[in-house]
Amino acid sequence: MKRWFVLLWVLLLGTHAFALGVPVPPPPAIAAAAYVLMDAQTGRILAEKSPNQHRAPASTTKLMTAYVVFQDLAAGRISLQTRCRVSRKAWRQIGSRMFLNPGKRVSVNNLLQGLLVPSGNDAAMALAQCVAGTEVGFVSMMNSDAKALGMTNTHYRNPTGLPQAGHYTSARDLAVLARAIIRRFPRYYHYFSEKNFTWNGIHQTNWNKLLWLDPTVDGLKTGYTQNAGYCLVASAKRGDQRRIAVVMGVAKVSRTRLMENYRHLAQVNDSLLDYGFRFYRTHLLYRAEAPLAHARVWKGAGKFVAAGLVKPLYVTVAVGRFRGLSIKSNIESRPPAPIRQGQPLGKVTVSYGGKTLAAASLVALKAVPRGGLWPWLRDTVLGWF
């Protein structure tokens, strides 16, 4: 009887603790030189180690190679059916390959498969030359896009990831890039989850072994060189939640068994993903264009204007802490007409324990033109008091 009473008490205490907020333990101790765990919806970093350290990216470079190609596809400058001529420079690339033949023309679709499944360096060079004409021109596009994304600790020297002085990135920057790919190019995201690819009669499998070990993982990219160590950028979706985990510089566990090293890399990354899903939740706070506040308009055709958000506002918090959020809205007092639709009127800020978690501008949901004589007289007189 006493045993059942204790069990009931533990269950009740656990429920109460959940309502108050489950204590978040430190992230798992993993043997990686650097890592970042990020929520894909909000971009909030949930765990990190040396996130801004410059590191050799190896074939995770091909995430940016793909990103540049995706942008050209989205802009209509090329299509998946565009056929790219394979140069001798592309054919001569060392390391992992798609096994292209020089002088042949290959579709962008097949080159993307060769780039992202077997991690073909020949496919990377063929795509670079097809999109920009030269490798130098393509690398310039890569660095321009990295700057636009806020990848402040990244500089590219080639589209393949082969070792080269001045070619580096960071765990944080790779997470930022992965999030941009997921959010901006859902149409092409399936390439990262393809497990197998056959070209020239040669069958190859994806180096990302998490695609087999964890059914919730649907991308993105591995990388390995001797100076980079083993690297993996992975993303998983469980229910309505998505996380991104980046691990860099994972050491070998076997000198002779290559697949054992890649399985270990997958397990290291998956432990971060599990941690993110177990202890954090992302919540939708407000939908776009929903009225959140009203401002008194000065000398306008209407007395009030509704203010809301341009985009939905999400927040990522530890499990059980949602009710402890502090939400504050500041809105301009008596904004003068005319007010244009989308004009900033204030700000909403979400915090927990004094730390800001999210903030967004409140904008006018409708335009308010200047009023006639009566609103002008009314508000002028009110202004005297």
C-alpha cells in the first residue's frame, strides 16, 4: 500500500513539475570539436560548442553549392532539364565522385543527385561551370550568398570542399545555411533524403547514415577530410517540430572500417537531435495579420487602427515553460494620419526570466487616410488638454 502511495505521489509531483517547467539538463557530451543544435522554425540555438570557430567544412561545402543552384532554378535561369557539359576539369576531380564522362551532357537533375547522394566532386564542378561559366565565378556567388545569409565565419574557395587554404566555415553558419535551404527551397529538399543513386552502371549510397538509423531525419549532408574530421549537418521533423544539428570534427572510431565511422557520426548527431526534441518545444504565439493591439489615430478618417504582425510569431522554450512567458506590446501613442498599410507602429517582445526570446514589429493592418474638418478640429481641441 505504501509503495502505491509513493508511486502516486511521484506521478502527481511529476505532473506539477511539468506545469512549472522541467529542468533542462546540459546537452549530451559528444566527441565533436564543434556543434550547434538549432530550432528550424525560430532559428534559436538550443545547444552549442565552439559555434563560431573556423573549421574546414569538407563536403558540407556542397550545401552552399546546392543553395546557389537552387537559387538559379527558382529564378528560372536554369531548369532541372538543363543539360550541362562535363569539362575535363570536372572529370579530373579527386575524392568522391559521380563518375561523369568528359564531353558528355548531363541534366541538372542528375548532377544534383550526384552532388548530394554520393557527394560527387565532379558533379560539384560541373554544376559550378554550368551555372557561372567558371569555378571562380561560381565561388564568388557562393561567398556573396554566404554574406547575404549572415554567415560571418565562412569563406569559400571551391565548390567541392576539397582542402584549400582560406576555405572555412563554422557550425553556426552551417546551421544557418541548412535552415535557409529548408525554408526557401522545399521543392528541392527531397534531394537530401535520397538514399541511393546509380550512374554509369555504378550504384552508390548516401553517406548520411542517419537516413537509415532515424526515420525522422530527412537530410542534409556529410563531409570528411583528414583535416576536417567527420562532419554532419542533419535535420529531423517529429510531429510539427523540426530541429537542425551540426557536428564538426568528429574523430575516427575505426581505422579500417569506413562505415563504422559514418555510423558513429550519425549516432553523435542523433543524440543532439534527441536532446532538442526531448527538452524543447516551439509554439505559435500569433498568426500573421491578426489584430493584436489598436492605436488611437490622430486627425484620421478613422479613430483607431489595428496593429498586427507581418509574419507569424513563433517562440522556442524549454518543455513546460510556455506559461511562464512574459509578453509585452508597445505601440505608438496617437500616430498622426495618414497611416499607410504596413507602417510600423510598435513592437511585441517575448521573454522568459528576463531574457528576450523573440521580438517583432507591430504594423498597421489597414491604411488610415487623413480625416476631414471635424476629425481635425476634434483632435486639435483634444490636444489642448
